[in-house]
Amino acid sequence: MVRFCRQAELQYVIAVREGPGRQTVDEEARDSIWTNVAEQQRYAEMLRDDIVARYHNDPLMVGINVMVEPNPLNREISDGQIETPADLSRELSDRGIDVNAMMGRFIAAVREADSSLPVIVQCVGWSNPEWWGLLTKQDDPYVVYDFHTYSPYDLTHPDCGQPGCVGAGYPGTIGGERWDRSRIANSLFARVNQFQATHGVPILMGEFGMEYAQPGGAQFLSDHVDIGLQRGWHFCLWNCRSDTRDPSVLSFDYEKWDSAYWNEILTWF
């Protein structure tokens, strides 16, 4: 992938999904890194030696995401035992889990190899915006703070697993609640807005998108980008390109959907 980026003259970020003590971003994973300091140190050494020291002199490498979607206590969140940021904060403290401190250890390791490479960090709870009250600012001037957003899931990840099955379009009532641009900008993103206003730091909307085409879906994507541009955020659309038109593998492949989707995406650039 790095060779491809070099050939195409594309800037790239390396985002790390697994390492010592961490299997991957998975609701079923029961990772041990959250409380194992030795694994955290080995993970930090991996970032420093195997990634940053190897690639940081490449002018096309513009950052490293040290851990994609930190998700301690993921099962407890998924099954409803933990419902609020206050619940999660209390449980993390009771179990001796401090992801903010762990991120600080990772940043320090990266700085041993490169003094100014942008480091992307995320919040607990897969860095969904509703958990951002638990994120702390790092003591480093080159940190970008990244959130991922797919709400409302009835629209972006419908249970039926196919296009057009929500039964309500966007904007509109989805899952019994009204969803429109104002709600996304001012309610869903409220804690991200507050974090940015308090700390004056760069924000990355690092994942957003839809698994399948839905009524009003192109407008849904457009609203996210408009909000991001107005607030000076960086953004990345989650896009999976396929080489087939098999309906079972068209998820997140906007080029294969109605032309309104890809035409909308092209206008962003």
C-alpha cells in the first residue's frame, strides 16, 4: 500500500488496528493491553521502531493513528451494561484502565523517532462522539483528535443488510427519532464541538459513511462534510471499493450506487 501511494503520489496515514495485547477492532475481542503495562510498552516500541522509524522520512507519510477505535469494555457497552459516559468512566476507573495515559505513552514513543510527525489519537468507545467527554488533551503540539461516526445505525447499518430497507429516509424519523443536519451538527457532535472550542486543536472526522444506499443518503453524506468544512475539520469517508456488482459485496462502495452518491463525493474535492 505504501508503494502504491508513492507511485500515485498520494499522501497517507498509517493507522494501527492491532499489536501486542490487542487483537483488532472487534466487539467480541477481549484484549489485555488496557491494564498490561508491559504490553503497552511493547506496543509503543512497535509504533516507534517498526512503523515511524521506518517510514517517517517519506514526505508522503503525513501521520500515524496509534490505535484505531480504542474499545475497552466493549462487550459491556454492546450488551447495555454500560449506557452513559458516566457509567464508562466509573467502570474504567474501577478496573484501572486509563486509555488517555496509554495514548500519552504511545505519543512519547513516537517522539523518540520523530519530533513533529502528526499523531492521531482517539477516544474510548470506538471514539464515537457521544463518549468524547472522556477524552483528554495530550501534552503534545502535533496531535490530531479523531472521531468516528455512523449514527443513526438504522440508516447506516440496517439490520436487513440491503439497500432501501430502512422504511424512512433522511432527513426524517429514523428509529423513532428525528434526524437532520441540525441534530448531527449540534446534538450528535456536541462533545466534539466542546472539545474543539475548549482546546483549539485539530479535529479529524476519521470515519463516516453508509453500508448501503438509502433514501436521502447522498444528502446524509453531504451534511457531514458541510459540517466538517464549516468547523475546519479534516475528514475521511469510509469507502470499500469492489470489482463486482454482486449486491452482497457492494457495501460502502459508493461508485456502484446511484450516480448521485459519487457525484456528491466528487464535489468535496
